[in-house]
Amino acid sequence: MTSPTRRDWELPASAVTPEALFRSRRQLMRDIAAGSILAAASPLMASLAGSAFAAEADPSAHLYPVEHNPRYVGGRAITGEKFVTTYNNFYEFGSHKKISEAAQALKIRPWTVVLDGLVEKPVEIGIDDLLKKMPLEERIYRHRCVEAWSMVVPWSGFPMKALVDFAKPRAEAKYVMMETFLDPKTAPGQKQHWYPWPYVEALTMQEATHELAFLVTGAYGKPVLPQNGAPLRLAVPWKYGFKSIKSIVRFSFVSERSETFWEKVSPREYGFWANVNPEVPHPRWAQSQERVLGTSDIVRTQLYNGYAEFVADLYTGLSGEPLYM
Ligand code: MTE
């Protein structure tokens, strides 16, 4: 379906990166990584990949691209990198979509991740040491924001289950709470005291260890950029995008969860489960359709964002609760 008038988030269809073209760019990046194309080609690589941002400065750049896992397909054209890296929600850097420049202030090294709470032994680990221990792969996932726009992204990272296994939670752990960095000097949005910083999200242990729950460290065959949640971000594609917390510094295993960021901001509008459900409207807008970022397409939203065959089993006991909440 095409919208009658083009609004700012609707970009021309010509802007979409078809998967085949993306693949040939990947091959080019591999050739560059393998040294068969001169390293001096880096700026060329950035421009070919459609990004104005230089991910090569990231010390983990040599790890990418990682092996593609064909089990997870986007079902639509991959969204052009320039849209994914310039149209963002990252309230730490402003409550609008144009935060990509401001987010470059985020200092992604040193970056320490804490695993604590109901675990055998709390751990603090630097992101580069963590990356060495985790099985990196690439997956193409759909992403559906609660604001009714969507995108398809080739993320790199590792299954969250690998992190949970590494943390060794005790049997009493029922939830994993995740927390974003807190640094108002770097992230001016965190000076807006009416928001309950730091950004916090949570999953049940079943959700966190589900095969689809993915911790993102890269995108488009390179380290993930600050605006998309570097150096470590969640992707839970069957849930609204706000569950996919960015720039994580802590995973705490708990028996009772506390409220998440958006639940505190507006409990009437944003719930804990936040499973994509086209039949449950947001109090201020419908959820039956979504605008596909980088195109002028409007498509029907699917239950669990089209991942029902993977995740519906997780929610069979919850039929009394609206999945949206
Ligand atoms: N994580 C943090 N720390 N802060 C945020 O504002 N926004 C969420 C999610 N994770 C957000 C966050 C929302 S609403 C969405 S839709 C996605 O990040 C957007 O991810 P993207 O900018 O990579 O598209």
C-alpha cells in the first residue's frame, strides 16, 4: 500500500538496498578485510556501504563481517544502512530521530559489562574480552517500533543464551534486567530529569534464553555504530522496538523485576510484554500497519512481528493478558 502524501519518514523506494546488492558489498568488505583490496580503500568502503560514519575506528572492526546464519531471514528488502543509521530512537541523545551526530560523543571504549544479581559469581568484563568468548554470527531481523515504523537489519552479534550461560544464573532467577550507561555529560538527554534514567529493560528468563533473543555488536558487516546502540544492544524482533535496549552496561538476574523505563514514563501506553500485536492499538494510534523505513510502503503488521512460529509457545499461559501490555 502506498501512502497518499509522503512524510519525512517515507523515503523513496529507490533508496532501499536490495539484498543482492548488500551481499556484493559484503563480499567487497571481505576482500578489504582479507587485504586483497588496499586498506586505503576504507573511506570508499564506508561510502559504498552507504554510511557517513567510520566504524573502522572501533577496535573490534577486524572481527567483521561474521558468518551469516541463513535461518533468520528478513522477508523484505534489507533497509538501506543510511536510513538505519540516521533515523533513530536513542532518548539519551534527544527525544527526536536525528541523534546520529550527537551519539558520536558516546565513548565506546573502555566499556565494561556487569553480570550480577542471582548468579554463581558476579562478573565484570570488558566488551572486547566478552566478544572473544561469544559465538558471533549475522542474522537478518525485522524491527517494528511501537511508533508504527519498521526496518530490516543485518545485525551481527550472539544469542543472548550464550551470555546467560556465561553468567550462570541461579535457579531462583526469573528475569534479566538490563541497563544502559548513565553519563549526562556525554548524553544530554539524560539531563532531562523527567525521564527515569538510566534506560532499563527486562525479559523473563524464558525470553532471554529463547533462540531469537540476540545481543547485537555489529550491523551491515561492521561494528554497530553508537546511534544504533554500540557496543552492545539487544534485538528481540517479536517485541516492539523499545524492548531492544541500547548500549548495555549491566545484566542483573532477579527473582522479581522492577519497572522498565517506558513503564515508568507512561504505564498506560507501554507495557512489560510489548509483544507486537496488530489487534491491540496503542492508546494514541493504531498498530495494524507499519511504514517501512527507506520506502514509501505501508504494510500490515503481523502478530509477534511475523515470528509467531518461533515465540507463540512462550505466551500460552498468558491468554488473559493483552499481549501488548
Ligand atoms: N535504548 C536506549 N538506551 N534508549 C532509547 O531511547 N529506544 C528504543 C530502542 N532502544 C531506546 C533504546 C526504541 S523506541 C527503538 S524503536 C529502538 O531502540 C530504535 O533502534 P534504532 O535507533 O537502532 O532503530
